[in-house]
Amino acid sequence: MALFKKFFRPKVRIEKWQDANPEVRRQALQDLKSPDQLITFVNNESQAELRQLAIARIDQHSALEQLLHSARDDVRQAARSRLLTQLLPANNDLSQIQDSRLLVQIAGLTDDNELRLQAIARISDEQERLQLARTHAVAKVRLAAAEGIDSPELLQQLLDHAQGKDKAIYRLCKDRLAAHKAVQQERQAQTDAIDNLLAQAKYLNKVGYHPEFNGKLQLLNKQWQELQAQADTTTAASINAELAQANALLSAHAEEEQRQAAARAAASEAASQQEQLLQRLSQLAEDAAAEPQTDISAALQQLQQDWDQAFHQHKPAAEQARRFENQLQQLLALQSANQHYSAQQERLQKWLDTALADDMNGLKNTAKQAQQWLKQLAWPQALPAPAWLNAIHNKQQQAEAALAQLQQQQQARLNTLDQQLSALEQALNDGQLKDAGRLSQQVQQNLRQVDSQAAQSAQRQYRSLSARLQEMRDWQGFATTPKKEALVSAMEALINADIDAGILADKIHALQEEWKTLGHAPADQALWERFQAAGDQAFEPCRAHFAAIAEQRNRNVELRQQLTAELLSYEAAMDWSNADWKTVQKTLDAARETFRQYSPVERNAHKSTQEAFQQACDAIYGHLKAEYDRNLQAKQALVDNAAALIEQDDLSGAIDQVKQLQQQWKAIGVTPRNPDQKLWKQFRSHCDAVFARLDESKAERKAQLEQVISNAEALVQQAAELLNGASEAQLPQLREALADIKQQFSALELPRSAHQRLSKQLQDHEQQLQDLRQQQQKQAEQARWAGLISRLQNLGADDAQWAEASSAALPQGYDEALFSQARENSSKADESAQDLCILMEILADSDSADADKARRMALQVQRLAEGLGKGLTPAQERQQLVERWLNASGNRDAALQQRFIQALQASL
């Protein structure tokens, strides 16, 4: 039965605009006036010509905008052309349009690039241009809108938005931001230059005049001429005041310099005159020294008068005054000395001819007389000395030198005697008889060479010490003989002793040293011979031991020489261009360690073998050091490169280069440890600095992303709060608020995961709002259907009940007038209400009464023959059945009415 249900639906009436004949549809198109009907016609029409005619009849902008989203190209193009024609003023003159939204529409609709640019150019609000550049679907429109944005803040927002999305806008924003930055930097540079100029002018006045004052002032004046136009009024006044003060200071200094120059000229002339007087005075002194008999009194008096006159004209410098006074006093002293010499010349010459004495008293008298002559004659020291003065000085120096020599010799001998006597006394105190005897002989010899009167004290001390020395000699034999006998016994005990040769040699040497301390006496000769013979016999085992040591030392010398020869051969045979440098270093270290093991050797042999070995090592190390230097130089270059990367703008590229440098570092060969560690610390520090910048960049980027995510979460939370407890009356405002939130959300640059998560939440909130809207629409629709049903139930009720029943709105498409006419019109169409109930039940796909099954089958066959509702939708067929019910006879029968309403409700 279910198979045939679809063939037994009631026929639906077909409108003319739905007719299969195009001409019928063309004629029906003239009767369509509602924009919704025209849109429906366009969406269902198969012929493009008729679609174009329908679009040409649409005047409502919203309807045309709806058709802009059609799946048909011709529909979109026609709607766009129609809408553009309506929006554009006459002659396409956009100068009178002030509405930015209208201009945006025109720019998006037109294909005329010039018209599009005119429209966008009329948009003066940069915020609207930003929105257009970010959201418009047409790239040319976005670029044209972006070209009118000049605000750095908005350009930065657009740059962030366009990155990775729109290259043209991104380049435009980047170039304009760079230009803004350059202008700002230029303005800042001018401001800084003006501020610096003011500061320099103030500092110039504060410091005062100095050698560079004039040059700096001229430079400031020149700079001010170049910058004056860019300075504000206050700053310009300050700079002008400072420069005026500086110029006044420069003028005052110039006047002072002129005054000082005149004073210096006068002083110079007077100083020249005074200098000439000084030269005359010096010349007079030279003449007087050359000719002692000349009388210079008159010349001195004339010079003094000339000097006093020049002094009154201009006070000389302190140095000139001092020179004049000194030379004047010298001339006066010279004149006095010459006068005394003339009076004592004969007596002085006799004293000079007398020979020097050879004793101390005579020499002292000669020196004293020379001093008296010098004091009496009093020759000026600054003037050249005459011959007789030099003769006095020479004789005085000879006498003093001879006297000093005698005194020095005498004192030296006395000092030596004191030291020798002290040493003799110490030797006697220590019991050193041998040393005391030697010192006694030295004292006797020196006593014979000194003056007996000066050496009286030394002679008395020596006599006392000599007595003690004799007494010690008498007791020596009694004290040392037992000790020597004991030493002889100890040495004889070492003969054939089972002792290590080295220890035995040390013991023999110790006994011999102890014997030396006891001294030698003729009575002990036999003991000495016995002691010496025992020592020779005891030392025999040591000779073999020291011979073995000598042989080992010789062997070590040979091994060292062999090792040196092997190193030289190694150095000569090695291909140093392909050397394994780590192996070379190990070989060199092993050779040095082996050389140290070849010890001991004789001292002279050690020096020669050490030098030869070192030369061989140096030859090998020279190659190794060259490799060290190359590798250190390579690592230093890596250090320098790493340091340069710290300030590189391209951080990503810097990170990649640092990683490459680290790999290159590993590939570099051997280097000495200390320099390598030093370079490594520097290299590691530079690399860490670059990676630290990466960490900072990541942290900054993370903070920015977290802030953006926080802003997005706040928007999502704001959307959730809007929907929380929202009423039906608030839905329009909520839709606008949610649309604004979505627009703000779309402007945020979010990471993929956060964008997916928060977009899903925002979509959920939007769906929640949509559900509320649909629920509201459903409830409103249900209320309208309830109003329709209430009208059907109360068609025959009184006016009061009818007024209450008809208070609710009707579903869309149902005419209130039909219900009123059905209530008032008593004449009914000749149509069975029962058949309408069956047709509604067929539409609702619900069962009819058993008594009506035959009639239902007949109606289904009839409906099939008429074309299954003639292409009507269930809603249209339902509306026709309701309209037919209103005109049908028996529509007020309670049972049929209840049956029709139940079928109607089932069909919804």
C-alpha cells in the first residue's frame, strides 16, 4: 500500500509563472510585483532571458543583494548591474555621495576600475577603509582602500592582518610604515639636533672663552641657520639669546686682547732696553775678568744709573731684575778680589811654590792655609776663575787628597785589626784552635804596619788573646786524642760491614768530616794514618756500587740519544700535509715521558742530551703548532662570526647560522687546551646570546599569542554571557551583538589549535542563538497555526468569541479576509467538506475512517490523473485545502470540522 501512496496525493494548482510554456510564464511575469515572488521566479526559471526580465523588475536593494549570492552567473551579473544602476547617481557623479557604505557597495559591484577608485577615494574615514581592506572579497578594492590609509596604527593592524594572506597589501603597509618611520626619525633627528645646539650654546656660555670658543660659535651659528625653520618659538628664542650672549662674550674678549697686545708691546720695548743693559753688564764682567788691573768703577756707576732710569719707565720682569742684581754684585766682588790679589800677589806666589808635606800635620796646615787665601780673596763663583785662583784650588785639593789617603789607609788597617781580633776571640771561645792560630798570625802582621800610637788598644787586646791561645794549645792534645781513637775504631768497624753501598759511603764521609773538626797535631800522625787506611779499605764495596751507577747513567745517555734519533727520523719521514695530528700529539707526549724515565745521567751529559731532545721535539712541535695556529685561527673566525650574529635582524637566519657554526667547530682539528678553552667560552657565550634572543622572541611571541587568545576567550565569554538568560524580545539585539563579536574575533590572528577550539565555542554560541531564533520562529509559527485553527473552530461562534479567536496572527500566505468572508457568507461552494477532510488526511498521510476508504481511493486516483497536485508543494496544497474548506458546505459540522482540524495538525 505504501508503494502507491505517493501516486494518490491530491492535485495541486499550478500558478501561471510555473507553467511549462515559456510564453505563459513571460505573461505571468508582468503580474508579479512582490520582490519575494520575483526572487522565487528567478530561482525557479530555466530560461536566462526570463530571469533577466524578472531581475529588471526588482527595485528593492535587499532583494538584489540576495540574488548576488545566486549559483547562476547570469543572475549574479544581472543583479549586480541592476543594483549598481540603482546606486549610481546620474552621470556616475560620486561627488555628492557621503555614505561610506554606499561607496563601498559601488566599489565592490563595479567592474570599472576608475569608478571603483573614485568610490574608494571618497571614503575619508580610515577606520572604514581598514575594515574594507581587511574584509572585502575583491583584491583590487582591498588594495585601493589600503592606499588611502595613512595612520601608522591602522597600517600596523592591516600589516598584521595581511601577513601571509595578501602580499600586495602587506608590501604597501610595510613600505608606508617604513616611510612613516623614516619621517619620524628625521623629525626626531632635527629635534635632537636643535636640543643639542641649545645645550652646546648654554655650555659654551657657561664655560666662557677658551681657545676653541670662536670656532665652536661659528659652527653653532651655521647650524642654527640650517635648523632655525624647524624650531618652535620658545626654543628659537632661547637659542637666539644664548648665541647673542656668546657673540657679546667674543667681542669683549677681542677688545681685551687688543688692550693686552698694546701692553705687551710696551713691555717688550722696555724689556729690550733692559736686556741690552744686562748684555752691557755681562760684557763688562768678561772684560774685568780678562784684565784684573782695569778699574771698572765708573762703568758700574753709569750702568746703575741707566738701569734705574729704565726701571722707572717700565718695571722689569723679576728674572731680569734678579739677573742685573746678581751680575752687579759679581762685578763688585770681582773688583774687590782684584784689589786684594794685587796687594798679596808676591806672598801668595811664594806659598804656591812651596812643596806639599808628607805627614798628616803638614798636610792639614796646607789645606787650612788654602782655605784662608780663598776666603780673603773672595772671587765671584759665577765668573771665570783666573790662573792664581785655580792654583790655590789645586794645591788645596792635593793636600786634602793626600791627607785623606793617609787617613783612609790608617783607618782601614785599624778596622781590619778590629775584625781580626774579634774573629780571634770568637775562635778561642768556640774552641777552634786551628782557626785561632791562623788569625793570630794575621793580627801580628797588621800590627807591624800601623802607627804604634793609634794601635795601642789593639796591641793590648792581642796580648790578652795570645795568652789564651797558648793555653788552648797546651790542652789540645789531652782533649782530641781519645776522640780520634774512637773515630779510628768506628772507621775500622765499617770494613766488610753488611750495609748498602750508598749508606756505607755516607757513613765514611761523615767520619771523615768529623775528623777534620778535631784539627791536626804531630802526636796524632800515627792515628791519622791508621784512620786513613781503614777508610780506604771500608770504601772498596762503594767503588763497585758507584761504578754500576755510572754505567747506568751512561746507558741512559745512550737511550736518550737513541730516542732523539728516532724522533728526528719520525719528523723527516712524516707527510705533514696529511698527518694525524692527534697521533702526533700523543707521540710527542709519549716521547717526553720516556725521556724523563731515562734518568739519572751525568750533569754535563744531561744538558747536552736535553738540548738535542728538545730540538727534535721542537721540530715536530713546529708542524703541530702550525696546525694549532690554523685551527685556532679557524675557531677565532667562528667566534667572530658568532659575535656578529648577536645583532643580526634576521633571528631565524641567525639561529641556522649558529647551528652551522657549531657543526664547523666540531669539524676543526686539534688545538692546545688552554687557548681552545678560552675560545670555546667566547664561542659558547656568543651562541648562548643568539639562542637567548630566540628564547626572548619565543617568550614575546608566546606572550602576544596568549594575549590574543585571552582576548578571543573574552569575546567567546562575552558571547556566552549575552546568551545566558536571553529573552525572545532580545534576540534582534543579540544577533547584532553576536555579529559584532564575530567580526572582532575574525580580526584576531590565533594559533590553529586555539582558533579551532574557540571558533567551535563561538559557533556553538551562534548555533545556540540560532536555536533560540528557530525556537522563537517555531513558537510564533505554532501560534499562527493555533490562530488559524481557532478561526476554523469558531467560524459559527458569536462576535465576542470570534474576536478573541481572530486576535492571533495567521501563517504566511493566509489571508485574513478569507476567514471573515467565510464567517459572513452564508452561500457555500458546491464542494464536499467530507472530501476535503479525506484530501487533508491524504496530505497528512494519516488514515481515514473505514467507511471513507472507497472514497479515499477514488480521490487518490483522481489526484493521480490530475498530476499529483499539479506540482504544488505540500504547504501550497495545504493552503488551497484550507481556502476550499472555508468555502465548502458543511464546514461548520462539528464532527467534520474536528476531523479536518486533526488532519490539518497532522500535516504540519
